[in-house]
Amino acid sequence: MSIIKACIFDLDGVIVDTAVYHYKAWKRLANELGFDLSEEDNEKLKGVSRVRSLELILQWGGVTKTAAEQEELATKKNGWYVEMISHMTPAEILPGAKEFLETCRAAGLKTALGSASKNSMTILEKINMVDLFDAVIDGNKVSKPKPDPEVFLKGAEALHVAPAECVVFEDAIAGIEAAITGGMKAVGIGSPTVLTEADLVVSGLNEMSLEKLYKL
């Protein structure tokens, strides 16, 4: 049995699902540029940085923009996205997420958020979950995107635990890879056929228990 001292959670797709807001904002941008963005296209943007997402979207639309114009477009998209998430409520917490975090903390486990999002504090405040995390490592504190393990290693460091004592909860392939590269256990949230590298896959945190956690 491994000694687990901490749990590190990705935000999007694990605690809340803000993917719909990203999609709406990117779609609006594509429409302004004269083309559409399908849900299939949007799937390919999961866990991808804002800059890279924009590059892909422009490529799909056959649109060329200078670096300065791209920066302007990315800022515009983020403005729309921030406006949408500013109306989020605790009702948007994914099933079982809050309960599982409370269970972990009651059992004496440390908890951290490890997210690429630069807006994670805004979201945590809106859903009243700031107090459930001992540390928040987000896009404002890291320079390397997943699958680089930087975000999770910084999380372990902030919690003063060794990477081997951490379990990461992730819904993206890049995030699972980051956890494993960082020497941590990884629980995939989603489909076992997609998140093949994870140590365990559940459909949501409502399916997690301390028993399952300690068996990792």
C-alpha cells in the first residue's frame, strides 16, 4: 500500500466543467473571423494552452494573423470567457467533487489545485471552494504547459510532500502524462479507453472513495 499524503486536482473537467464556456468564446471568435468551430474541433483543444488553441483555430479556418493580431484575438476571447465564468455558481460543481475534497481533508490529506487556467481563483471564488485547497497552483504560477509536470511538482512542493506521496486527478491525457512523469499516481476522470495511462479511471469524483485512493 502506498503512503498517500496529498491529492492534487485539475480544475476543468474534474471540479467544474468550464469547457462549455471556452467553446462558446472560441466559437464566437471563429464566427467573427468568418468560419465556424465544431464540437469535434473543440475536443482537440482540451488541455491545450490559449495561444496554441488560437493557432489551431486560425489554421482550421485558413486565416493568417500577425503575432500582434493573434495576441489581440486571444485577449478578446479571454475577456468573453471571464465574463461568462463570472456568473458561475456552486450549482456548477461536478457531482461528488466537493464531497470528495471534504472527505480527503477530514482524513488528514492535503489538497491542492493544479490547473493551467489563469482564471482558477475566480472560478473557485464563484463556486465557494477556495477554502478546500491548501495550495492553488495555476497558469499564473507556471511557465510550462502539461504534459510537463511543473504544475503538479509545484503543487507537491507547496504542500511539503514528496511527489510519490501525491495522487493527481485529471481528465486530459496530457495531465495524466504530467502526473506520471512527475512520479505521482494518476486517477483519470473520464473514459478508460482514452485515459489508458492512468492508475485508475472513474467517471467522476462521485465514484471516488478513500478506500479506492489508498489502494493506489
